[in-house]
Amino acid sequence: QYICMSPLQQHELLSNYNNIGIVFIGPIIGLPPSLMSTFSMLKEYGVDIEGVDIWENQDLKKNLWNILRLTILPGSHKKRIHFANNFNEKKLFELILKKIDILKNKGKGKIILGGMSGGFIFASRIIEKPLTDEIPQYAHKIQPLIKGLFGISPLIFYPLEVTKKSANLELIPKNIPTILIWGDNDIIIPKGTITLGEEISRKNTAIKSIIIHGPEVGMKNQSIKHQFFGGKDFIKPFSNIFWNEKAEKIASNHLNNLIKKINSEN
């Protein structure tokens, strides 16, 4: 249940989080300002955030046209399949590890990885044991720093046409607390995603599946669809039609609780 906290309570909750760092891998839309601003309060209380844009260093450059053709224009599904199959994962994993190194060099002893939509798959695969061949093997040295994982409207597996590896939640170590947060009627993720997440969470109690329902955010006869972070500027000048401010607050509160749990552990 979402609990609204006063600024003073938030300050008390977060004031001792100077040992925490977060690496957040964005979705296909990249890292719009409003997405990263979701973490502003955490930054104020000592948590360092490093964002990862999946477009960085890729052959296909991010621009308004490419974002639109991959998301809302006709034929976008086929274009996303082609994009995924030709995506250079190695470059992205090297970037993620570089961001973890930045936090490590700042003295952050506890790193949390997170991702939204497809970005979650990459966050999850960094934690899995054993690592797949696409991930630089020096990630083994970094894995002990990673203490938590979270997904916002996360993909766990790709559509069948995608040949890339999906996340394998069964390979996440049992000591890594993980939260997966979906809307009750997410229409973007592949069918069966939430069911799979719930099944695996029953096998591994460190993994928690969280479903946000429409009535929780004041939508009596409606459901929550996709994306809880960064809805104000989907890609300028467009807003994200799926974004719900109250759902974002609920998701943020669950993230705060995850941080609190990790911070309290030795």
C-alpha cells in the first residue's frame, strides 16, 4: 500500500543513503528529462544516479523521427523487432559497467541496477550468474557491488521474432532483492510477462512482483497500462499518453523501500 510521506519523513528516510548508487537503463525512448527527474529527491539525500541511454554509441542515431517510427507510427512493432535484432548489446553492457565504475570511484559501496521497459532486460543480465558471452567478463569483479534490482513496466522476454537473449530471473542470486512493477493491464509488454514474473517470485522470495491497479490511482473503472516514470516529455514535443502521476508515486515509493532495505543491510 502506498503511504504518502511528508518532506520531513522523506528526509529522515533518505538522509543516510550516501553509500547508495543507482544505474538506471532507460527504455527505447531514451532518457527524457522528466524520466531522470523522478530520481531528483534521491539525489538530494545522497543517492548518486547514473542514467544509461540505450541509444548511446549505437549505429542508429536517436532523433525524433526514429523514436516515433519505433513507438507510435504504423509498423512500429516490426521496426522494433528489426532494431532489437541489430542492436549492439556489447557496447551497451560496456557503458553500463562504465557507469557502475563511476559510482564505485565515488565511494558508493552498494549499487542498485534498474531499468524501464526493455532497459530492464539489460539491468537483469548484468546480475545473472553465470554471465552470458555478450557481457564483458570483468563484470564478475563488479557483481559483488550490486545489491538490488528493479524494473519499471519491465520486459522480461522479447517477442518471439527477436533473437537476442531475454532476462532469466531464475539466474538472479537469491540474495538480490528485486522489485518488478507493472500496471494491471500493460499493453506494451509481451503477453504472459506479468504471469511469468509472478511465478518466479513465488519460487524466489527475494523477487517481488507488484501490480498497480486502476482504483489505486483513482481510476475506478479503468486499468493502468504502461510506464510510470517520465511521462511529461515522452519525446519533445509529445507527452506519454500512458503516464500516470499517481502510479509513478507508488512506483517511487516501492523503490524507496528497496533502497531502505539495502541500506540497512551490512
